[in-house]
Amino acid sequence: MSDADVALIIETDPPVAFFRGARPADVDITHRRLVGYSGTRDVLRYETGAPNASGSVTLDNGDGGISSVLGDGALFAPATLRRNGIGIWSGIVSRLSAGPAPAIGLEAGGGLSYTDDFPLRLSDVWDAPDAVVPIPHVYGRVTIGATVAYPYGANQYVLADHALLGIDWVTVDGLEVGEYRLVNTTDPTGHAVALLDLGSTVTQAPGVRVRVRGKGDPDTGALIDQPDRLFVDLHRVAGLTLDDTRLDDLRVYTRTAGLTVAGVVDQAGVSIQSTLDAIFGACGIAWGPAAEGLAMVWPPLSGTPVANLTPRMMSPDLSAQADRRDIVTRLVVDWGRDWTTGEPMGSFTLVAPDAVERFGDRTTTTRLSWVTSEAQAQAIAERALAYWSRAVWTVQVEAKPGNYAPGQRIGIYHPHSPIVEGVVVDVFRTESGDTLTIQAPGGEAVSVERV
């Protein structure tokens, strides 16, 4: 076992710390009971199905002395893990076990876990709904349907589970109508909703299409149509705490690039992290609870490494792999979405001619359904094809303890590494050190053309 000082601080009322080694000086109630630390993981979520950010510790409770402490409000409490006095992981207590060697499970989150369901209300909160469906959250300028009749008004249909900033047009059975109005109101439960009032227009709800301006920022009133604002609002809706100053790099990029997004959140029974994966993957952005800057453009932009791993800083054993199945030489891009039909707003194809000559025609489709502009979709897709049309190396190194985070660009000075730098996509911390998984394409960048 490592001789590292390890402490878990749980923000119960009052806070309590379980530790081994040096006692945390800033916590009044402490127990020298921590006997095992299985490691904690943080990841950069650039694809659906990435592992959870999680970990666990084991305590000594052979005499039963801490049973009452564990049973008093620890679940869901914020928790921080320190190694040698330095905070290396934060999240919430997600599970507890009892007995002589109880375990405390940890997951990323704040208030809730990212593995909890994204909290969409269902239409059965009202009396006699036509059908029980999720009440959507709507962002940006988007075309949606009006399929759920509001049971408390004549010829009124539910648009969103919040106020909308406006309606641009309404069509019924393909014909634009002039008799309509947006009704931002509160339902009988006191919750804000947006309704479409069609007045005397005779219609069947499935034939209604509405172009709306979605949710406004609760502080500024501005339309939420930029990735950083969307990231903040989704966390607010989910009840997760967030330091939005960490999004400054993404904020600068999206303002400079003019990237705007739009879409609808309407899938119930889906976890918060899977919801975020789907949305930000559909606009070329990776994220992670502990990632550098919380969220970043993906594939990554070029940059300067924030640290360099030298042979003295890592184990001599290094593993690296690249898989031919990851290579893409032709990319079909569907961008935008008509949320009444599910069809993209447009489609185009990119090809990397040199990569086709070398690897053959290897085609895949990407769906940038939250991107509102063809030009922005092409910029994202060009970067993606330039990245994946080469051998993409995943390098894993055992490093001495450090302040590493997913999303950081790290230099690698090792005779067995096929890449000299890359982006950290996974950090697994143990008592004695950190296992870093670093990703980057090898070779020179290739040209990309639209066909």
C-alpha cells in the first residue's frame, strides 16, 4: 500500500473527514478510518458511452464506531478527495455499504449525479391529457410541432415547459396561418409553460408546425442559442451546480466562430450525462465534469501543451494503439433538424483524397443536428475528417501524481510514444500516481474537400 496521505471530506452538516496519514486541519470532525482507495476516474466525454466519472474508498468500521456517522445524511452530500493535501476529485456520495469494512461510492455531480435522469416533466401533471408525453425544453430558433392539446384552454397546444421568446410563423397542414398567438403563462401547478393559441383556426394537432424562438437566459433575457449558455441552462434545469466561469474558453471560441445551436430536449428516462452527450456531440463539443474548461471543441484545436511528461515523470512502460476501424476517409454530414419530421435541414459530403488513396473509401455519417448553419457544420466536419482520416493513437502512461485533467494538451517525451503531444481523454488516479490516456492523430494533417 502507498504511504500517501488520503482524505475524503464529506460536506454533511457538520462536515466530516475520513483519512489516512495526515489529519485534514480544516475539518473539525475527523476519523482515521480510511483504509482503501480504489482510485477515481475523470473522463472527457466526446462519444456516447464513455465511462462514468466515479470512484470509491473503503473504511475501517470493525468496532462499529462510525456506523452512525455514515447513516446521517451522507448520501448525495458533496465530497472531495485529497491526496497529500491536494484536492484531486470532487463529486457526491452516491452509495454506501455497511459492515466492518464499509465502502463509500462517489460519482461526479453536484446536488444530483450525472447518472440521474434528466428531469423532464410529463404531461400527466395536468388533468386528462391526450397522451402522457415529456414536456420539452426548446432552445434557439427551431421548427417544432404542436401535438399535445392543453387541457385548460380551447384550441391551445403545448409548446414548451417554460416561456418562449416568440413565434416567427405557424403553418397548418402546410399553409401559413395568421390567426395565432403565443401564450406564456403558468399551469395549475404554478410552473411556467408556453402555449400556442390558434383561436378559431380549425386543425388537427399533428398538422401544426411552429417556428419558435426558444428559451431566454434567466439573467439577460437573451435567446439561449450558444453552446456555453446552453451548457449552463441544462445544468440549471438538471439541478446541478456549475461554475460557469470555467466555460470562458468555450465562450470565447463560440463568439469568435459565430457558432449557434438550436434543438429540443424531449427524451424522458435518459440520464443527464447521456442527454449532454447527445446534444454536445451534435454540435462538435466534448465535455466532462472535471475537464479543463468543462467543455471544449472536439476534435480539439491546435494548442500549446500545458505540461510535458518526461521519462523521469512516468513509468518506463508505455502502451499505445491505433485501430484501422477508427479511420474515416469520407464523411457524410447531416446538419440541423426539423423537429417535426426528424429530418436534417441539409446534407453534404467531405472527402480526404490522400487518405482515400492510402486506406480506401471508408465512409461514415455524422449528425450535427444542433448546428444551425451549413458553414459552421462544414467547419466542424472538416476538422473531424482531418483528425479521423489518419491513424489516431491512444497512448496510456503511468505518471507520478500531478494536477492532470481531461481536456489538457500534454507533451510526451518517451522513446516508445508514436505521438509527441495529445489531449488527455481519461485520468485514473490512485494513491501512488495517475494513469493518463492521451489521444492524438499521427502523421501530417491531410487535405479535406467537399464533393
